[in-house]
Amino acid sequence: MRKIIVASLLVASSLLALTNQEIADKADKVTDGFESSISKTEMTLVNASGQKSIRDLLMKTLEGENGDKTISVFLSPADVKGTKVLGWEHADRDDDQWLYLPALKRVKRIASRNKSGSFMGSEFSYEDIGNQNPSKFTFEGEPKTVMLDGVECYQGARVPKDKNSGYTKQVTWVDTKDFLIRKIDYYDRKEELLKTAIFYDYKQIEGVWRVGKIEMKNHQNDKSTMLIWKEDKIKAGLKDKDFNKRELKK
């Protein structure tokens, strides 16, 4: 019995040996290696009364050493069809983001101070769909091991370095076995809990971990948004030229 107790303590000690920074770095690494991807995604917006509206998107991503490039194209319904969002992530500075509005036939740059705003009326912000590289955060305290729906996770806190961030703090739950992010709590500028993101249905495609569903729940307005990946192709052969600002007007 004593040996079992000692072994258990050693396991617990080894789990806690990692810092929040190291856990974040590992979580970032486990989803690397897709090179480029083309995904068909369904976005479901749910209002406070439970009414739903559904949007279909085509999302393309190009993996990069210092940050990914992404372009999201709204396919339906008619009121958002043709709207495009282009993002260039940067590990060492603010991301660049542009919005193309087909009704106006013009490209609008999204200023850093506006990135806490809603992404196309959803509960995701432009900041949420931007770069989540660990270099964008400072990390607070020591990680704790906690259970989340029967899964042992590291729980830790991170603070965005960007002074224009809509968040004062984010609390993350990272699976201790595979280092996949399972949950994030977002605290607003008043340091009150604003939103919670839950990550579901991870799967491996050609050995690369890919998320299948993300639910973002806003605790302050009782609205939520669900993103579901209907199709997901990696190593899709995309190039830098596919993420040029000129692509927005095509």
C-alpha cells in the first residue's frame, strides 16, 4: 500500500512539474503539421430565446513559422454570402485582419482596437479567431490538475499582452495526456467571466490533431455560437498567393 501511495504521489508530482508556459507550448505543438487546410464549416448562432440561425463557411488556412494565414468565406445565407475575412497572424506583433463586404465591394482593415468586437454577429470575436500563439500571452501562477467531464486536465491562467485585448485573463483546461485544449474561460475588462469555449470531437487526420466542434457560450447575454467542421482536408497544397488581399475581391 505504501508503494502505491508513493507511486501516486510521484505521478502527481511529475504532472505538476510543467509550467503553464510549457503546457501552452505543448498544446500549440500538437496541432502543428497540417501545412495547409480547406474546411467546410457550419456556424450556428443561438440567441437568448433559443432561436437559431445557420451560416455556412469555407475556411482556408496556411501554416507558417511565425503565424498562420487564414481566409474565411461565407457561403450562405444570402445576407452574408460573399463576405470574406482574411487574417495574417504574427507571433511577435499584432495580427493583420481585413474584412471584405460584397455589398460595398470594398476591403476594410480591422483595427487592433476593434478586434474585441463580434465576428460577424457571433459570440466569437475577431481576437478569438486570431493568433493564439503562446508568445501572445504571459502566464500566471502554477498549473493545477483538475477533472473536467472525467478528463484530467491542467488548469492554468494566461493574460493577453495586447493592450487592446477585450480580455483581462483567460483560464485554460489542457488534457494532461494529449495536450489538447478542452476549455477556455474568458474574463472581460471588468475581470468578470464573459464567455466559455468548449472544444469537442478532436480527431487525427494523417497523424495531425484537428478539432471538430467549438461551442462559445456568452454568460452575460445568454447567446452562444457553435462551429462544426463538416469537411476538413489538410496538406491541401495552398500557397502564400492564396492569402493575398487581392483574393478578397475575387
